[in-house]
Amino acid sequence: MIKTIDINSDIGEGYGRWTLPGDRDIINLVTSANIACGWHAGDPTLMRKTVEACACSGTGIGAHPGFPDRLGFGRREMKVSPNEIRDYMIYQIGALSAFAKCDGVSLSHVKPHGALYNMGAKDPEIAKAIVSAVKACDSHLILVALSGSEMIKAAKAAGLTVASEVFADRAYNDDGSLVSRSLPGAVITDAKQVAERAVIMANEGKVTTISGNVIDLEADTICVHGDTPEALEIVETIREAFQNNGIEAVNLQLKLREIK
């Protein structure tokens, strides 16, 4: 039986005249794109153009909402209430949904960004707020969340479809959380190493942590961070490694349909 997995990337994380040059090429190689919704990054024109590019390539379109922290790229924690988080999510999902509707397509998924994602992975109340927002916008949307996290639990409890996400380009702690970006070795940029980790994640559902232990993960979708300078090379190397190891990259809907 052929192993399958979705490949996603965070896309459209520029602003104004500043854009990430590899976005268009990455969109053509991944099966799902998480598009910045204008708060941690992105702007209306970039959102429209990114949706159009995804529609042309057949790449799954997802919202990538974050905290309103452009200077910190949405990677700094903010002390806000669950109700505020719910409102933040709905606001951003709604904005991207409008662009998708204008282009004759629809969103397939939502993946929180940065600090919001990591906080939701650990805090049950924040996780519930994130799930509530996604379900309120469209109960057919897939929530992309860290494997084994509180968001996975909250989504399943609420009857929302959820995809377990793994990161081949990030280091893991022994509890399955991601190593803080402030620590050495948190981000892995060697394309060959990332691809090797991706193959093991897809085939075996395992990862070696930063301390050298091997832990189990559920892997429906694998992320490559689009803002990493080596992102395009990493995606190309992963696709080649998947092909060499009999792993098929499919979009989230197809992957989750297989599981059901």
C-alpha cells in the first residue's frame, strides 16, 4: 500500500513591496498552502495574488491567522482572552474566504500561525477558542494542528475534522512540542536532513528529538516553513525523497478521506 501525506507550507508572508521570492515555486510543489491573512504578515493584494496562484496550481487553500504582531512576525506570545482569540481567528478567516470566493474557490483548511499555534497546542482554553472560531466560520474546514496537541483533542471533541501536523524542519522536545526558536538547533535548514526526517515521519510516524530520543507522531500533513531561505530547496528535496521511497504527496481532503 502506498503511503500518502500532505505537504503544506506557510505562504504569502510578505508585505507591500517586500515579498518572499520563492512563494510561487513552492506553491507548485506543495499540496496545501497556508496563506497569511494580513496580521502577522500579508496584505490584501498579496492575499489575492496568492489565492489566485493556488487556484491555478490546484493547491489546497488555507487560512493562516496569527496575532496582530507584524514586527514580531506573530511569533511572540500575547496575553489575550479566549474570546479575543476567537474574534481574531474569525476576522482573518473571513478576509481570506472573501478573496477565495471572488476567485471562485473555497478554503479547505485553517492553520494558526506562530505563537497562536503554539499556545493553542498547550492551553486547552485557547485550543477550544481556536476550534470554536473555525467551526463558526465553516464546519467543513479542516483544522491543521500539532500532532498530539490540545488543539487535536478540542477539534475531535467538537466534531471538527482535524489534520495532525508534523515538522521535518523543526526540532522536537521529548513531549512532542517544538523546540523554542530562541534555542540553538531549533530550525533545521539542511535540505537532505529535513528530507530524511520527512520520509521517516511519513513512513513510520516517528521523529528523533533534540535529546536523541525517538517519539511517535501522527502525520497527516508535513510543514515546510516558507520564510526559511532554504525553503524551495527543502521542498524539492522532500518531493524527490518521497518519490524515491514510494510516498505520494496528496492534498488534505484526499489524505483524510483515506483515513476515514
